[in-house]
Amino acid sequence: MEISIGQYEMVANFFSLTIAAMGAATAFLWINRSQVADQYKTAVTVSGLVTFIALYHYWRIYASWDEAYQIVDGVLVATGKSFNDAYRYVDWLLTVPLLLVELILVMRLTASETVKKSIRLGGLAAIMIVLGYPGEIAEAAGTRWLWWSLSMIPFLWIVYELYFGLKGAQDAQPEAAKSLVGKARFLVVASWAFYPVVFLFPMLGLDGPTANTFVQIGYSIADIVAKAVFGIVIFAIAVKKTQADRGAA
Amino acid sequence: MEISIGQYEMVANFFSLTIAAMGAATAFLWINRSQVADQYKTAVTVSGLVTFIALYHYWRIYASWDEAYQIVDGVLVATGKSFNDAYRYVDWLLTVPLLLVELILVMRLTASETVKKSIRLGGLAAIMIVLGYPGEIAEAAGTRWLWWSLSMIPFLWIVYELYFGLKGAQDAQPEAAKSLVGKARFLVVASWAFYPVVFLFPMLGLDGPTANTFVQIGYSIADIVAKAVFGIVIFAIAVKKTQADRGAA
């Protein structure tokens, strides 16, 4: 069963929206980097890196989607070039560890804690993504479920670490930044919860093209929240902490 | 024997990953350049130059790979345009001398030592790459071995100089930077050791397409480590030395 023209165009429009959002977030973060104190600049730089890498990949994703179909006499025809889902996973492999690093960096833990947490959470994130990919490209529901379940182990571990492991670090934040850091922790968990749900769409009884449309749009929205919106929150935390540090000095 | 669709796509995905990694490293290095003291800024700028040049070449490499094959009715067909391996060698000709220069620059030797070492190591690197190319494009294993062996002479000379010649310079580094400089020297030697091994893949009894897939993926990973990861380590050294200089002042 083929995807309809309406579905095809809607997905293309969502990809384009994501390109615009990622590009805008990158420019915002890098230009505004000078507004925060030196010790928070790296966190803001890395936030912009995440959206920059995503911008690149959505550019490729859009081009791949564009090349996978053609409209001939008002009918959508597959060109034979398949849509490359791998761009998304390569993107996550780079950006998901980095966005955990932004959160850790903006908290200003001790140097050794920063390195330890970055390596552990970044490593778990990489494992989670590598385990998800074989399921994503599988046709059989059983195979999808298998890899989904395996990938959920590091996923839940990360969520647990972020939610409970960083609780102590949040309490040590300056008063002005405390509630924003809490929001950032919540935003990671909430936006991340989206991904395994989107992954399941093809197994929820939706027909193929409809499920695929939901998957593409779902991941696009999740990426905008988890990368662009999250990056802006990290920037806002860096601004609050800069003000708090200056007030204390 | 032709390459399979799976191999073709895997290589394309690795090229794309390398583009993203090089672009991200370039942005990171150039934006964060303001974080280090003036005397280390050139080292960080050059580190970003190396990844920027690599970004350009991987863009060309990706496009050349894309144009060399077409998928027609689910079958991979060579288009007649051959994949251009020369981009890689032109890239190395520019970036390998430069990445030796980053390491020398961040060490802050005397001006005359800096120039002398840059010319000698940079020159040897250029000779090494020029000698490798005729072997890379040769079909006959005998020709590959011949140029590989010739290329190994400057290669081993550089590795020897880096490992033993820079030992004294490492001991003269500030305490805080000493272990990182040691890691950088080790990273050069370890990541460089990858290249001659990858070069040998076609001579190790692998069939043509499998060997070619390994060669392309192997060089991509080696380039990410030797350029992007190495550049971040050079930046970290510059930050440590900036802090040490400020502490001493």
C-alpha cells in the first residue's frame, strides 16, 4: 500500500519545519553565547552544536524523502530510491550524548563528576540508540518489539539517573536557577518518553502508510522539543546562573 | 563482483556521519577559541581548519559515492562515473601536516624549534601521503605492497619523532597539562597506526566489495579520531595551559 500525496506532502512540510527550527535555534544559541559567564559558555556552545548537527541531518532527511517519490500525472510514484531512515539514528548517536552533556555542563558539578556522568550517561545513550536501529528497520512486529525492549533498558536507566541522580545536584543550584533546572530535567524525561511511543506506532494496528506518516511527524516534533526547546532552556539556566553569580560576587 | 545495496548504503551513512562530526568539531573549535589565552589561539584555529578541510572533502566524497551508483528496480548499478579516491589523498596532503602543526603549536616550544619541527614533520607527512597514493589506486597487490612499504618509511620516522622527539617537550609542560599532552601524543600514534592497516585490507584475502567497504569505513573512523577527537584534545590542552598560566601569574 502506498502513501497518499497528502501524507507525503505533510511529512515533507514537517521536515522543512524542523530544518527551520533547528537552524533558528543554532543561530540563537551561538549568537547569544556571549550573554553568559565564561563558565557556562561551553554548555551553550554544545546546545547549539546539537541543533546544528540535527539541522544537517534533517537537510539530508528532507532530500532523501524528496528523492524517494515523484508525482507523475497527479499520482505519487516511488522512484526506487528508498527513504534513508539511518540519518535519524546517526543524528541521535551524535546528538543524544551531547545533549546529556549540555545538561551536565550547565549544572557545574565538580570536574571529575562532570567527566564521570558524561561518560556514563553518554555511553548509555549510544547503546540505547544502537539497540533501537535494528528494530526500526525491521518489518516484522516481533523483531521491532525485541529491539524496542532491549533499547528500553538503557533508556530507563538514563531517565532514572537524570531524575533521581541529578536531584541532589539540582538542590545545590542557586535559588534563581533551581526551578528552571527542575524544568530542564522534566523536559528531558517528557520529550524522551515520546520516542519509544513513536517507535511503537507501526505495531498499534495503524496501516503502513499512516503509521509511517505518524512516525516521521512524531520524531520531528520530539526532536524539536528535545533539542531546540531544550537548548533554549539550557541557555535560560545559564543566564539565571550568570546573574546569580554576579549578584553573589 | 559488485558491491551490495547494504554495503553501499552503509558506506554512504558512514560518510554522512563523518560530515556531521567534522562540521560539529569545526564549529566547536572556532566558537570556543575565545576560551583560551592568546598564545594558544592559533593552535585551536588550526585544529578547526583541519576538520573544516575534512568537512569539505567528505562532502565531495559523499557526492562522488552517490553519483557512482544508482538503484534501478531494487538493483545497484554502477553509473560509469568512478568513485574518486583522490579527494581523500588531497585532504590528507593538507590536513596531516596541519595536524602535526597543531600539536607543535599547543606545546609552545621556542619559535625556532616550532618552525624547524613543523617543516620537518609536515614535510615528512606530505612525502608519506604522496608515496601512498600510487598504491591506493593500484589493482595489483604487488604494487600496493611496494608503495605501502615506501610510505611506511616517513610514517615510522614521524611516529618516532612524535613519540621520542617530543618526550622532552612534554616533560617541560605545566603539571596540569602534562598528562593530556601525553594522551595527545598517544592519540596521534594510535589513530595513525589505523591508516596503514586499513590500506592493507584489500590484500588480506577479503573479496573486492567487502574490502572496499572496510577501507571506506575504516578511513572514515580513523579520520574522525585523528582530526575531530584529536582537535578536541588539543583544545582541552590549551584550556588547561591557559588556566595554569593564569594561576602562575
